[in-house]
Amino acid sequence: MLKFALFGNVYQQHKSSAVRLLMDCLRRHGAQILIDEEYYNFLRDSELADVGGAETFSGSDFMADFAVSMGGDGTLLRTASRVGSKQTPIVGVNMGRLGFLADVSAADVEDAVDALYRDDFSVEDRSLIHVETNGEPIEGCECALNDVAILKRDSASMISIRATINGEYLTTYQADGLIVSTPTGSTAYSLSNGGPIIVPRTGVILMTAVAPHSLNVRPIVLPDTAQIELTVSSRSHTFLVAIDGRSGKLPEGTTLRLTRAPYVAKIVKRSGTRYFATLREKMMWGADVR
């Protein structure tokens, strides 16, 4: 008997109908179903699916063979944060828009579950960035699958970010912010700021400035063994740090230490899925949009 932990988007009912297909398919296979408590209440109250017989859990208090993310890439990132160091393989069902990570379409849910039971899938290890502030982990969201963004707050003025790599001074960024991303996150916020696309599992970390004051500042690719330290100064005396989109306010003078996490996120890919085909489709390369 396989055990599945379900996570989902609780804000958009029209993007949650596929969960009914998923639940029915899992029951046919005799699976044990666990549902995140908030998502469980959403499904029950909106009558989107029969949740009878399912167990609930909160936070990261679960053990399962697979975690299933029902939403878009943002939902999958939140799921990865909840999975943490458990190494539970994550299945991403895309009910959002782009879907780089969550690549199972809502229409293919049943086929994807059947493939899991046939052992007809692969699992990709995706590196994470671990974040500490002045030597202490950030509670609740200490690792990023996509990126860590240091951003200005409450002011039109730029912030100053002093960066060192393995103890060696690199530069002081005068910019609206700085994005430190994994290869997985290179197609996210970093890409929109002019960063390069990096193939997953390449073994690097990417740093991309947000609206830098100097046009000479360019993205830089570092080995993922690097230890990055960032110290921020701001006229507003505070700044934002966003870890996979979950943001918090920190006082200026805080030093952030970024390193590769000691564990990975495991993303389930169906057989036949090809990264470059997905990239070509999502980026619409070669498409005539006239």
C-alpha cells in the first residue's frame, strides 16, 4: 500500500477540480491518502472532492511515499518546503499557467498515478540553497528550491549588498536587489532580470542583480560548493529576503550566508519527459506568434 500526501492551492476553486480524479484514482489503487489540513478543509467546504477516509496533517508532520502538489510551480515550491529533508519524491500536477516544475497536466492525473504503480517514472535530484542569517537558520523556510531574493523595501532608493565568495570580497551591488538561484530557479525571477538559463543538476549557483545602478554588473555563475555572504545596507534600515517567494523583513546590517543544502528535493518525472522539449515549449522557441 502506497501512501500519498496531498498539498494544494486553496485560493482558486476552478483550478482544483482535478483533485477529484486524483482521489478516485488513488482509491482504486487502494492507496492511503493524507491531506494537508488547510487543503482538506478547502476541499470539504467547497465540495470539490470526497475526502472521506483521508487523514489530515499539519506542517511537516507526515510520512508518505509520495507528495502530490496540486497547483502550479508556486504550490510545488511550497510543497518542497514542507517536505524539507524527508526526501519524499514530489509529483507536480500543473493547474497553473507555466508549469516548469509541475509538469503533469490535470488531464493526465490518472495516467501519472498509474505510472507510479508501474514504477514507470524517474526521480530527479534538485539542489537547494540553504540560508542562514548571522549564523542562525531562518525559521520555517531555510532552504530554497528556486531562489533567494534580497530586495529593497519601503523606499525608491537602492540598497547596497556587499558580497563575498568563500571569504573573498566580490563587489558591493548598488541595486534594487540581488537574486541567488539554483539551476532549477534560473528560469524564474532570475531569467526576468536577464540571467541565463542553466540546465538542472549542473552543479552551480547563479547570482543576478535586480536593476543594478551600474550597467557593467552582470550575472555570475559560481560552483555550488561556494559559500556566499551578503551584508545589506538600506536607507529604510530594513530590507526583504524572499525564499522561494516567501518573504520576510530583516534589519540592515544583517549578514546572510548562502550555501548548498545538505539534502536535495526529489522531483518525479514521467518516462519520456525531456527537459529541452519542455524548455522549448514553455519558452515558445521557434513559435510564430505573428
